[in-house]
Amino acid sequence: MTDSVTRHIENLGKGQFPAYIYDLSALAEHAHAVRSALSGPGSPEIFYAAKANPDPEILRTVAPYVDGIEVASGGELRHVLEAVPNARIAFGGPGKTDAELRDALELRVERIHVESPHELKRLARLSQPVGGADVMLRVNLAGDRAGAALAMTGPFGMDPDLIEECRPILAASPWIRLRGIHAHLASGLNAEAMLRQSEQILAWARPWLSSAGVKSSEINLGGGMAVDYAHPDRRFDWLTYGEGIAKLARPGETLRIEPGRAMAVYAGWYVTDVLDVKHAHGDAFAVLRGGTMQIRTPVTKGHDHPFTLLPGTSEGPAAEGVPVTYVGQLCTPKDVFARHIPTDRIAVGDVVAFSMSGAYAWNISHYNFLMHPHPTFHYLPGE
């Protein structure tokens, strides 16, 4: 934990647990490091994926270090523009409604990522806006996705055969300008794997865009930079990635990436206290205030979430020198933060700070299940 987070936890009262703590200074420092690693000739544009964490303070902190923000719904679009009014916006995601497409046109979204020929047809049927519209076609290439945490198959984008159906639609709607190709194929890849995937995307996209007559083409290589919850110190190698991408870049084209989790995850902590410690059938359990309805990440990822245990008031039962399973308040055995973690000592009143909670945590959680009080939120500014 950063020193500022530790000091803030020490000053929290019981009535403020559970708490989300965002260290905005640490976030800005990390975003600056990513920007610096991707700042030379041939470096890609960076669009922050708002879905990772759309908290307005997170958006405003990241904004100076990125070129734009990627959204995936009409709700995200309006939310982001309220938080960062002048942001360049890319609008992606499957299943866009006509209302969302109208919003994209009316709010002058910079790029619309089209997911299917049918979506493109529906866009073409809408009233032609002043200035037209700029689109990128999302392609879903086949290939080896071994080692990926998620492979974006099925409903995401178009395979190379289906994307051909977009050509006549574009030809009949000259106000819709094809700017390039979008391809987010997998998530959870290290720098070397990301570069190999980028080569695959570029090898397909460049000749296709040339055949479509696109000049000064844009190729969005997606996000999915690896985040290792089991080894929090192992971070994505932005320097290696930046050097590799610069070598792949060609004059006259724009490359773009969409990091989300890898940008924001390290700047957040979910902090709570121990309500009970008990043994059942030979196992030790620590029952924490809150639960995975407020930080869905452990259940979604199926992992033991990293944490720091801070001694508290030790008001009641304790467990010493045994593996402990950390659970929440929900009425389900699936409400588990971490299982069988070797623990020197844990007692009622101790505090548990779950790190790597700055992305895909609160915003993906089913926080109204059982209607426990919501966490408090704390934003630590730069010192």
C-alpha cells in the first residue's frame, strides 16, 4: 500500500467500513509512466476504457495522460462527457440501440466502432448529421488465444467473411466515412503476446483497408494488457510493448490502444474490518463486513484477491497460525474473497485492505443484493 493509503486507513472510523480508497496521486504517476513508455515516434494513441472504472475522479485523473476515452454504451457516453466534457470519444460494444447510435451522432463521437453489417445498416438509416460520421469496423480474427484470460469470440465484431458485407453499405452511404479497423481479440496478455497479436491484426487490416480505399488509416489494436492478481508486483511491461509497437508502425497510419484494467487497477483498495472469526469442520473463517457484492472481482476472476492484514482492536475471537478463508456477509458460500490463506494471526476488529481494486470492482458488483450499506468512497489527492 502507498503511505497515504495506510495513513488514511488508520484514521477511518468503524462507521466508514467498508471503504473504497482511490490514490489519485498513484494513479496519475502510473498513467504518466504508461504515457512516457508510449510517447516516441510510432507510438499508439491511448484511449482509456471507461468500463474498467468510470468513477468521475478516476476519469479526470487519467484524462491528461491519454488521447481519449472508449465507451461501450449510451450511458457511459453521457457519463464520460459530463465528467470530461472535451474528451475525444470512441464508442464501441455489441448491440447498440438506435437511440445510442443517435446519441453518438448528436454528441459528435469521434469514432463509432461498428460491430456488424446490420448495425451499419441501422446507422445508415438515421438522419444524416452535419459533418457526417466516422466509423471503424470491428473484426474478429481467428487465431491462437492460448494464455488469454478472455478470448473475445462470438458476438464481438465480424469475421473476415462477414465484414465484406459492409462494403456496399458504405458505398451507398457516403456520409459514413470508413476510417479504419478495430480489433480487440483477447485480454490478459503480456507484452510479448500482445505484440504477436498486434502483428496478426496489422497483417490482416492493412491490405483490407488498402483494398477499401482508406487513406491515412487507423487501426485500433484493443486493450487486454495483463494484470496478475496472484503476483501484484508483476506488471505489464509497457516499455517493451512501446518499443515493439513503434517498430510495427508505418508512416501515414494511426495505431490506437484501449487499456482499462491495466491503467486503473493498482490505484484502488477495498478496505473493511473483521466481524467474526470462527472454525468449522477443521477450517478457519474470517467474516468481513461487506462482501463480494461490493467487490465482484474475486468471484468473477475465480482467484484469491491480494490483501494486506492490519492489526486492529482484537476485540474477540481470533485464529493463529492456520490457513484462513476470508468471506463476506452474503447468504451464499460463493461470497469468498480468498481461500486458505496462511495467516499468523487474525482477530475481530482487524482491518483487511484488498489491493488491486481500482478496476472492475465496485462498478461490476451486484451491490444491492441483500441491501447492506454501500461502501464509503475516499479520494486521496497528490501530496
